[in-house]
Amino acid sequence: MRKKTVCLIFGGKSTEYEVSLQSVTGVLNNIDRNRYDIITIGVTREGRFYLYDGPREKIEDGTWCTSGNITPVFFDPSNPDAPFAIVTGGDVKQLQIDCIFPVMHGKNCEDGTLQGMFSLAGVPYVGCGCTASAICMDKATAKNILSTHGIPQAKYLCFTADEIDRRADTLYEVVEENFSYPVFVKPSAAGSSVGVTKVKSRADLPAALRCASIHDRKVLIEEFIDGREIEIAVLHEPDGTIIASECGEIDPGSEFYDYAAKYINDTAKYYVPARIEKSTQKKIAAIAKKVFVTLGCRGFARVDFFVRGHGDGEEVIFNEINTIPGFTSISMYPRLMEYSGVPYSELITWLIEGAGT
């Protein structure tokens, strides 16, 4: 049987660039090389695309783009069998591929931007399509849709950066009419808790709003939920069945599960399975699959929840959905799927074989 050629794309013009380097290293370490030939394309922080043919260690340590193992690569939407090309010695060489696996996170990566490019070319790619990717990345839009489908979630308000500049004083009053402190202020479209602030008083609100608006033109203000952080993995099996994993629980060991707790500090603790009731696990799985279907997802996603209370009184509250969850060595998505009976290598194979256009 002919081996498929899979193009792994990593990096990206995103605040989550470093996370992508760790994620794609995880995929490279676990992909079935008896089944797939690999092409790696790196995208710099500035958005330049390069074919990379050096050691994976230089991806992991961030030196891939200065290693001398790169060749500029160009996108050709007219050729679905070879959508990327390089120029060597004055000749154009088309890169024949069967599938693209974008192992990238955040804006310009998992927000429908790249997915639209791949769809334009008609090349199969792993993960959600353009529309679902854009909706899920924009937390306010996803929440608005899910609120019409009975999904339990925290109270929230959304303001544009222009509104924040225009009506700062009255905006503070609106916040305080709807919430008690603390509240969370976050960009509507960003990931890995970038730009998120836990605001404990009005005095902290202006700086939090400015911080969030740097990362997106829409800013969410959310009710603080005093609950445990629970994550669950959702996956399309090869036959199209949607499955949900066991739940995992995160104890951030800090104010909240921010970027530093996720990727820098060694404070977070992870529990698989989560320390919740079996009935709560089943409820979360059902809601996660409903969220996945309602938002038009395919392939895979990680769905995050809060669980408030204990025992028979546990309350489930949807937090957010991630359409390209982390694949780092500590990431919950592959860990949850492995615990649920799908080893990392098999998971990658399922995702590639289920790729769509």
C-alpha cells in the first residue's frame, strides 16, 4: 500500500507560536512513519512559509527558522494534489501531498484563516472546516449560538474596543449592574488564556480591558465561576461516530489556568479521570458532543467546563471549545484520548484518515 504524504504545518503569526512548536514536536514523535511520509512547513511569527527539512529538535527549541534547513514555499490554490511549491535553481517544484495537518493554535491558525486557504485549494486537512473554526475561535459568537440551544454557561457581556474607548465610565456601571467582582476579562478571539485578567475591583477594570483589546477587537466580560476546571476530548471515529473521552481535571495551582500555568510554571496538577461523579461525567460528555455538533465541528476538539458543587449537587457549566487543542507532552487532549483507549499514534492516524476538504 502506498504511503500517504502528510504535510505538518506549525508555527504561525500568533501569540501561541511557541505552543505550536511543542505540539508539532509531539506529533512528529508519535506519527506512524510506516504509514505516512512527512513534509514539514513552518510559518514564522511574521507569517512567512518555509519548507523545513532539519531535525525536529530545532523545532522544539525554536531555532528551526535560523538553522539553514529552510526553503521558501509558495501556496498554489489551483493544484489540490500539490498545493505548495518551492523554487530551486530557477525551477519550480510542486510538493505532492495527500493531507495537511495544521498543528497550529490561535489567531491566523485555527480561526478559519488557514482552513479557508486549504478549502480553496480543495486539499484534505485535519480538523474543523472554515466556518466552524471561525465560530469556535470567537468565544462571543460561539456563546451566542449555544445560548439558543440550552447549553448552560456563565453570564457574559461583550463589548467592542471602540465601545470601550467611547463609554468607559458608563461601561463600568453596566459591568457592576450585571456582575459582582471578581469577573474575568478576556479577548473574544484568542487562546491559551492570552490577554485574560481576573478583575477583583473597578480599579483593575481599565487595565484589563486595555489588555484584552490588544489581542482582539471584541472583549468578553464573564461571571466568575467558583468551580473546578474540567476538560473533555471529542473525536470523530473513522466511521463518523462522535465519541467523548473520560473527563480530566486541572488544578492550576494559581489564581486561574493562565498561559504561565499552562506552559511555563510547574504549578498545575492534572487528574485523569476527573474527581467528579459518574453521572456528571456522562452529562459533560453529552453536552460536549452537543456543542461539537451544534457548532458544526468535525475531526476533533477539546471542550472545557466548570463543575460547581460536589456530590449529587454538581452543576455543569460550559466554558469554551478549542478546535486545534494542544498536542504538547502535557496537553490534555492526547492524554484524555489515551486514557480512553486511543493511543497517541492511533489518534493521529484517525485524524489524518478522517481529514476533509
